[in-house]
Amino acid sequence: MVALSATAASGGAELLIDADSGRVLFAENATYPWYPASVTKIMTAYVILKAVKEGRISLDKVLTVSENAVAQQPSKMGFRIGTQVTVDNALKMLMVKSANDMAVVLAEGLSGSIENFATEMNRAAQRLGMTQTSYVNPNGLPADGQITSARDLAILARAAIRELPEYGLYWHISAIRFGRRVMRNYNTLIDRYPGADGMKTGFICASGFNLVATATRGSRRLIAVVLGSHSGMQRAEKAAQLLERGFTGGGALSWLTPSSGTVDSLQPIDTAPANLHDEICNGKGHRRAPSDNDEEAAARAGDDSTSPLAMMAGFQLGPAKPGSLLGPLQPSMEPIVVYTGPTRSPNAIELAPRPPKPKRPAQKTAVHAAGPASDQATGATNGQLGARIVPSNSVRATGKSSDQAAPKAAGASGTAASTDPAAPAPKPKPKAKPKPKPVESTQPQ
């Protein structure tokens, strides 16, 4: 193992390999230790899917959301304690939403605890030859012992592709739909870069923006690893450039480095992981992330683009910047429906009615007690649960009906009206409230 300072790697790490042969096409700081953030979830899914293949657990098994899962930081689905979800649905939420709570649900469902599951993750890493990797949790939230490298991530991605071909869909689902809410994959390359078919993004302040990306053209599949970028868009552009030059040669065959051998032969660097926290999260104001809460924090943090939230999360529908290898978003599939509870048949999912979108009242009236209180209650619930389905007779419906009822029970001034249905149309002066006029006089302004 070569001993060097991590300072040289603070600018990031990049690696491109051929998925079939493992041949290294390009490497820069590829063996420096790095904090993985949510690319950890590739190993989480790998361990779960290997267990499915070995018959230790089934995709239809119903798991229960524990107190420990609920306690995880965002990004997460936000289900309540006791909520049940199948392994299949939890995996889809894990890979698309980057749900930290679902990582814990899966870990506890297979191994009984986070600690036991981390042992399985480390055992798998050792078997694969990931000599620079150690895990302490299944989601990649900040932890000193959660370490990997671009080399090891490429080894893992290659193993997932080669050993689990029947489960390839999990790596490149475009979007999921839970109730009314559609959540697109944070991997911006999917549906925007030709041939992109995987795999996972990650962000914490210490690691910067990470991405393991795969793409296939013809019979050739490449794996690109980008660590330590300064924005979601930057990591996507870097990965696209690596992949493009790997497929085309970039007009300069000397750019490729066949003399580097295979990914397994890359020599690890013996040093502490680069820590980009101050650079990424305590730098310029428009890049400051509010917390170490992985992808959801990153989506709120801002980006280098003109549409920060959209570009960060990969939602921009228009063309990318001039010269970008990323085209406009062109969904390759309908959002896959995910749900809580036991497995449903495809027919049952197809026939299940979609919850109606709540209708806002056509008339805007003065503020009253029932409407705003109901809206606030619903907002808090949806903020907590992310994509909770609100039935038509629920709190939101009550708020809506209150909004509609208020004009009928109030005068034009927005104050209490007479209860006599034959009351004249002119605005009555309020009897209960002593100061209606200042309210009326400020409304036109």
C-alpha cells in the first residue's frame, strides 16, 4: 500500500473501467480513501439481492418499519413506526429516493440489526477484494468508519452487474410513484445520457457529490466513478464525459490507459479520507448545504445551474447547457408504483384508483380558522410522510370544505354575517370584532 497525503485527492477522484473485462480506461486518485455517502446503498442492495438469490429472504417478504428506521435523517420515505413494506418496494425506494429509513428496514429485516448487517456488508466487501472499504451502516450517513475508494466502488458495481443480472432493473429505475407523489432518480444521467443504466448517487458534506454511473452501447458496458464533485450537475457531467470518451476514444487514443491493467490491480493509497466538509458546506453561500442529510440536503443546497433544485435532483425538462452531453429528460418508462403493505398483483396495482388531486377553492376569501388550520395540519403530515395518500374525507378535504363554506357564512368584508337568510346584501358592520375597518382599508393595497 502506497502512503501519501489525502490533500492531493481533495480535488476529487475519477475512474472508468470496462464492466466485462475490468480493464482500467482512466484513473485519477482512484485509490484514495473516500467517504461513500449514499453510494453505500449499492452494497446494501447487493447484499439483499444476493440473499434473495440464495433463498435467505424473498422479495415478497413484508418488513416492519422500526423506531430505529424512523430515527434516520432525510432523505427518507418517512413512514410511521409499524408501517409494513415488502423487500421489493423497500429496494425501489432505496435506489430511487435514496431512502435512509428503507436501508435500515432492509438491514434489520435480513440481519436483525444494523450492526449484524454491517458485518455482512464487510464480509461481502472482503470477498470481492474491496481492500479499502469498511461499513458501519447501510445508508452512508456520516460515520468515521464508513470508507471506500473509487477502485472499490468500481469493483462492487462490476460484481453487481455480473453476479445479479436478473435484478438489473433496480439499478436504473427512472422514477417511482407513491400515491400522488412522483420521485425521480437522483442519478441525472438516467434518461438524459444515451445508454445510461445505473447506478447510484451520494452526498454528504465530507465527501462532496459522488456518483457511480453505468452505461451500455451495443455489447459494451462501462462503469464510471466520480467522487468529490462540488455539485450534482458537475458530478453528472464528469461521469458523462468519462463514459463518452470511453465509448468513442475521445479523438485521442492516448487518453485511454490500457497499461493500468485491471481495476483489481490498482494500488491502494494509505492515508486518511479526504474531508471536503469546509469546502463543500462552509464555502460560498450558494453552495452551502443545510446539513449532512445526504441527497435531500443536497437538493436544497443549491447548484451551479440556473435551476438549482431541478438540476441537482435531475428534474430539468429542457435542454442542458450548451456543450453538455446530457440531453433533455426523456423518460424511458412510466414511474413504477410503490406502496406499503403486502405484495399486490400487477392487475391490482393497475386497477387501483389514483387518489384525486386536492382542488383549491375557486374563491379566495379572508383568513378563517378552519381552512388554514386544516391546511397546516395536512402540510405537516405530508412533510413527515413524504408521499402519504390523503383520502377525500381526510383533513385536507375538511380544510377545503371549510374554505368553501366560509364565504357563505361571512359577509363581503370577511366578517361575521347575520344568521337571518333574508338579511340584506349590504355589508354589515362587525359587532363582535371592534377593528374591521383597518383590515378592509389595507386589502386593496
